[in-house]
Amino acid sequence: MSEFEINEEMKTWAKEHFDNMGIGGVWSPEGTGLTYQKVTDDSWKVIRMMNHPTVQENHMRFATIMMSVGINMVMGDEVEYDPPASSEEAYAQETAHRTLWMPCCCGWG
């Protein structure tokens, strides 16, 4: 993994972003192959993770940012899935994911 440094701007953003989300809230950073859910005020868990080296690297970066603002990462119950074999499969995966995890009030589902 390449060198990754957390600056104060990232910490400020992370603290505000994670503090403002309610317990049970879901965060799925677009294009990362990851989905997280807030478990308590200071812990999040991975609920979906694509089985790909870049996704593993993304997760390590997010976990590092979270830990820098006092958030614990819970692992073990996540659903791992294979990368899509085509753009059609990628679209189908994304659509299914949004339908499952994004509430209707946000325009998804």
C-alpha cells in the first residue's frame, strides 16, 4: 500500500461526517466496493466488501481515518462479493446494492 497521511482537513471532515450520522446509518463511498454501518457513537462495522486488492487498500485508508477520530472498526460479519465481470454486471450490482441499502426518501429503491 502506498504512503497514506491524514491531514487536519480530513480529520475535521471525518469527525463531522461520522458524528452527524445516526446509529444504524449506512455509508457506502461511491466506487469503493465498501459499505459501512454505524453501530454506536464510536464504532462502525463493514457490512459489504468487494473481494479485490484495491478495495482492501481503500478499507485500510478509511479505517485509518476513522481511528484517527476515535472510531473503532468492527470486522467479521461483512458480506464479501466478487468484482463484476462486465459493465452490465457492475450496474446490476450497484442497482441491487442501492435498492437494498438506500432508503426510498433519497430517491433510491
